Amino acid sequence: MSDARRLLDCPVRMPPKRIVLAHGGGGSLTHALLESIFRPAFANPLLDQHHDGAVFELPPGRVAFTTDSYVVRPLEFPGGDIGRLAVCGTANDLAVCGARPLHLSAGFILEEGLDTALLARVADSMGQAADALGVGIVTGDTKVVDRGAGDGVFINTAGVGVLEHELEIGPRAVRPGDCVLLSGDVGRHGATIMAMRESLHLDSDLRSDCASLWPPIAALLDAGLPVHCLRDLTRGGLATGLVELARDAQLAVVADERTIPVSEPVRGLCELLGLDPLYVANEGRFLCILPEAHADEALAILRGSEVAAGAVRIGEVTPKPAGRTSLVSAIGGERILHLQSGEQLPRIC
Amino acid sequence: MKFVDEYRDADLARRLTGRIARITTRPWTIMEVCGGQTHAIVRFGIDRLLPEAIELVHGPGCPVCVTPIEVIDRAIDIASSSGVTVCTFGDMARVPGTETDLLSCKAMGADVQIVYSPLDALEIARADPEREVVFLAVGFETTAPANAVAVLQARREKLANFSLLVSHVLVPPAMETILSAPDNRVQGFLAAGHVCTVTGYEAYDAIASRHRVPIVVTGFEPIDILQGIAMCVEQLEAGRHEVANQYRRAVQREGNRAAQAAVEEVFAVSDRRWRGIGDLPDSGLVLRSGFSDYDAEKRFGPVVCAEEASSPCIAGQILRGRAKPDACAAFGTGCTPESPLGAPMVSSEGACAAYLRYRGTATP
């Protein structure tokens, strides 16, 4: 008897051990999946409305809205998993808009044959990450594709957040003389995924930095600091974040490589694989650009937050040449930073 | 990080650039042979810390750059046949062949796998005896030993589905070619440290004395390169032309005898076509006849080199140190890493890629 068949016949609706196409069919198996895995993991009053969508009031203020899809391979890695990534990543996109994350949606594309225990772990991890942030996963969807048409599970999350201040935060607000702060050491997430993918059994405590950035950003905003721009550093790493900042602000950014923290395990892996850690992905790091006069206070606040305890000043914004990012090298030489060409590592988040 | 930080020390770098400036009395042109050195020079801005009288020109030591287009076309043909996996180092997958490249082939469904070692390719062959697994064996003397070991291992295990498409090249003949050109400007060499870990540097004595050029075996970190330049300039200023070893922590005069023995057992020296440079006698390696079972050219048909088509790409000039990447009309405009005209724009050891990545299109 197939698992699906057994489920239909069984009075106690335990989901089968593997995802089957019928889990996405909208019938009893879809319902069973929702009740046995997603609803317990995400439990919140809006989800419990049992409606096609979540209906809620927004607090006063401007609203930020964002979406992101997650296709990371492997699904679980030291320091996180695709679920935690999907919650933190989308919440971080809201946070760097200066918005307090409020509600998330979650869309799942499951591959036939996926281990339901793994899906349950991913869902629990999402629930925990959302709880820690104080956001709810308030609506969702599940589809199943044939075996071979996906890779375990893909997740899309969208999120809304609210801006509880009057600041304009973004590249256009950046001014010459601003200081560039980095929230901690770079390259952990990409290096962790790479080490797993290449089956490099390294004797190190390499862990993804996957984390929510809202607590340190909230602390900066609560202190009333005139933050000009925030940028989370994901694919393409710190270098890409700096290059995009200079390009979008049409100002020059000068950073000093000697001030940029890179942990020993990440440096070691990058040396081994011939990668530049400045281009390696992060999932829990951001840049904060604000006037120099407030840099010390901002650094002190950031360092008081667990995820930004390693915050440092790495550079400054100058008027010219517009759009250019330069880096003072370890030995005092100069190089220009660019967007990387091609893909350093596909499916990192 | 140990063994890295001490070779990127800013104070030491300042002391070395100061010493080079003090001992330099006239212009000298020095070629770094290896593309890895070129990248370090541009990445750390080493050339801009030197006195103007010292010009660094970039050498041919980029294996991906000098691999003939016909070899890439052959690899693409092989990858396109069913039941075959082509394994390659990452850079090689992006180098343009005549029509396409290996990565595009992969996107169209060919089984192209990026590996870090020929032993990974061997593992793939072991796991699926029904599949033909072909490893694209390019590189200088540095990569030849691992490829030789892979062949020896395949023979020991009687793996019938593993072969190499060989396009190995040798450094000394390329240095000879550059020095023998009538318009040669190179007055001293930083020899490639990694190559010398395998080969040692006895073979350079003859080149140094015949052409009266100092040759300094040099490492890849900024301090290595600055020290190599200082050692080279000292000789040039004193009118000496000796082979010296800056990279003593890795290189011994006689090299790695075990690695040399493996290469000697599996490969024989032969003539080789260098992309952009031409046919150089005794400048490459081929599988010895006793190992022809592992020769992909025997299984899938030979690589046939034709006349090089004309192109706006000046890779040949760049690989011989006659031009810098930003002297090319196509640099950063018609030729970019996303849409390269030549291999030096693709390879992580290519001079054009280094200039574009670390300097952009602005003239340095």
C-alpha cells in the first residue's frame, strides 16, 4: 500500500514519510501537511483565520514590502537551513529599508520524494526564526513538482514592514563625508556552503552567519541616529555591496582592506579555493552609512548587539570620482572594486 | 593567518619598495612569468608602489590563456557526445572556443563537471563505470604531476573509462621564445615559484647565461614579489645574470624528484601550439605510448590545429609581454569577462582579467 493510500485509509492522519504529488493537490493530503507541519510550526492568530489571505491593520507610517526566493543547496548547513534563511533574508531586506518587519508569507515548492521529517525541521526553524523576530508567517502556499523538477524544497517569502521614523534611508541619502560601517566579519555564509558543496572536510568551526539584522538596526534607529543608508550583504559579498552603494549614490567610496574583518576559517578556505573573501556571500552582515560625527556612537550601539558585535569602520564616502569604489590593499596599494563577473557559486541562498 | 599575513605586511612592503627605489639607477624591464603573480601585482597595487624606472611586464604563465582553441573545441565536441562526462578546472569552462564554451555546453545539457583535482575526475569515473570520463589536462609543470598520478592510479585500478585530453605546456621554452625575439625588452625574470616547486631551477641556468638575464624564482604574496624584484634589480644594477631563489620556503634547487619521476613515467616532451604565440618546439607534454589507453585523443579523435583566425584580440602580444591589457582597443568594451574575445580576459591568471577586475577600464 502506498503511503498516500495508507493516509487516506488511516483514521489518524499522519503524513507519509515522503512528499507525494497529492500533497500539492489541494485535497486531504495538502490539508494534512498544513495541519501536521506548517500550522504547528508557524502558529499565530492571523494564520489561524483559516482564510485565503491574512487580513490585518497596519500601524501608522510608511510601509516596506519585499520578496525573495530561496534555493540554497544543501538545505541544512552549519549555522542555519533554508527555512531560517527564508525568514531572516526577507526580514533583513525590510530591516535595511529601515522598516520593522511585521508579517511574512511563505510559498513552498516541494519536490516529490522530499523527506517530510526534513520539511518539518525546516518549518520549525522558520517558526523559531519568526518568533525570535516577533513577526508572523501569516499566509502561505504549497505546491509539489515531479521528482527531478525541483531540488527538495524551494521557498519564497514576502514580507511587509513599517517605518517608524521619518528618515529617508537609501543610496540617494548618502553624502560626501559619510562614514561606512560594517557589522562584522565577512564571507561566513558563502564559505560554509562552499566547504559543504566541495566536500572539504575542514577542521574548523565554519558556520553561516545567517541571522536577523533587525535588532542592531532597530537599536540605531531607536537612538535617533541620522542613518543615511543600510545595505545587507548577501550574494556578491561586501565588495558588491560597496560597488552598488557608490554606483547608486553616484559618489566615491574608499575602503581600507586592512580594516575588514575576515575570520581565519573563511580566509583559509578562500586561500585554498582562490576566492576573494570580499566577494563571498553573507547572510547576517550589513553596511551602515551615516555622517562621520555619529560614527562612534553608531559603532558602540552596533557592538552592543549580538549579531553586530564585530562592527568596524571600513571606509568613507567622498565626492569624486562618482560611482567608483576603491580599496586600499593590505600593503598600501590601491585597487578598484567591481561587480564580479559570472557566478562565484550558484544557489547559495 | 599564518604563512599569509607575514607576506602581506605593510611595513615590510614599505621597506622593500624603499630599498628598490634606493638601488635603482636606470630603467629596467622585468617580466613576471606567472599569471598568479600578475594578479597579485595588480590586486595589491605592487607596480604602483615601485619607482617609475621599474616596469613590470606580464608573462605567458596562464595555462588557460595559452591552450589552443582547437583543444577547447575538441573538449566541447567530446562533452557533447552522449555517455561522456568532461571534467575540467573552473576557468577552462568559460574560455571561448570557436563557437561556444564548455559552460554553455553544460547549460545545453552536456555533462561538464568542475573539479579541483584530476583525482576528483577519477572518482567520478570510478562511481559510474558505464560513463566515459575525460579530464581536460591543461597547465604547466605544476599540474602535470597530479595528472600523471591520476593516470597511474587509473592503470592500477584498471579503470577503462578514464582518459586525459592533454594540453600541457612547459615554462622554459616560452622564456626562450620571449628572449629570442628580435624586439625583446625583457631584462630580468621573476620565475614562477609554483612551477619550480616541481621542476627546481637547474634548467634556468642555461637561459640566464645564454641571454644574460637574471632569473629570480619568486613566490606569489606581495612581499615575495617585492623581494623578487629587489633581488632582480640588484643583479641588473651590478651587471650580473644569475639564477636566484626568493621562494626558498617552497622551492629547492633540484625540485620535487618524486613528482618529476611521475611526470617522466607518464608524459614525454613534444612540440606544442600556444594560443596567441604559435608552435614552439619541445614546449609541451604528451602521454607516452605506453599510456595511450588513457589518451582522449585516441578515444575520441585527435586535436587538429589550424591557422589562427584573425581577431581584434591582442592576447598574443600580452602573453609575450609586448603590450599591456589596457592597450587593447577592445579592453573593457568589446571584450569583457562576460563576453570575452580572448582567454586572458577569462582566466583567474589572465592579465586582462586582472586589469579589469582590479583597475577597471580607466588607464592605470
